[in-house]
Amino acid sequence: MARTHQEDRQNLGAKKFNMWIFIFTSFMFFAALSSGFIVYSGGKGHGLDVIMPRAFMYSTAVLIISSITLFIASKAARQLQFAKQRQFLWITFFLGIAFFVIQVYAWYVLTYKMGVYFVNPNASRTFIYVFSGTHLLHVLAALLVLLNTIKGTYRNIPQVRNLYKMEMTSIFWHFLDIIWIYLYVFLLLNQY
């Protein structure tokens, strides 16, 4: 028996609620990490005492651009411009890969050019790796969600499902954009 349009909407609504719970718990996780850093560094006088690599700034710019391309893809989906939607989803995906590569390069700069290791006497410096590493794990998950959305554009799925996939991907991707900007600014403010 085929599902009705109303049943589809109810099922998708429940899944969207699950995404919002995931977003909330991720937000709380990053807030807890920030609090842990503040307590550790404030209580013992251990600041980062390191200047953030420029690669973090470049990766931030790439992530912001990727949010713009995802917005364009979402708009194209609403206007039934499926080729344009697919094109900008792929651009977003490759920008996400570029973000990942630049972040790993920033770790290389921290480790081999600046001598800031994951394990070191100033444990507050470890937070740089913890913040960016946990964010990168979320980015990997978002890239998989993005690939699933791209895959849907190659199939003849109903428009309600296409828009749903776009909305879920956008919520997750833009959340990661906001979280990274917060983390980057937080690290910049605690460099010294």
C-alpha cells in the first residue's frame, strides 16, 4: 500500500526533530569543551600562548563560501532547477573536502612548524586539537549527509523528499559553519 503525502510529511517531521536534538547535543558538547578550556586555563593561568596558524583563517573562509553554495543549491531545488542544485551540491562537497584538508594542514603547521603537540606540558594547547578534531568528525558526518543528498538528485525521488534532504543537509552544514566560526574566534581570543 502506498504511503500518502500526509504520512510522508509526518515521518519526515519526526526525523527533522531528531536532527534538531542532534544539533542541540552537539552544541552542548562544544559548550562543555569551551567551559573545560576556560576552567583549566583560567584556574592555572595556562593560556594557549600560541598564534593560530593562518590556515585556520583560510579554512574558515572556505567553510563560509560552502554555506553560500549550499544556500544556492537549496534555492535551485525549490525552483525545480535540478541540474543547478546538483552542481552547487558538488561544489559544496568539494569545498567541504578543501576545508578538511586545510584543517589537517593547520595541524601540520602547529605540530611541525610551531612545535605545538597534542600532548604537551601546557594542556590548554591540546584544546586546539580537540576543538578542531571533534569539529572535523562532525564535518565528515556532514559530508556523508551531503553525499546522500547528492545521490538523491540523481534518482527520481519525489520533490517533497528532495526538499527534505536539502533542508536536513542545510541545517547540519550551516550549524557546523556557525560552530567553527565560534571555535575559531574563541581560539583567537585565547591565543595569549
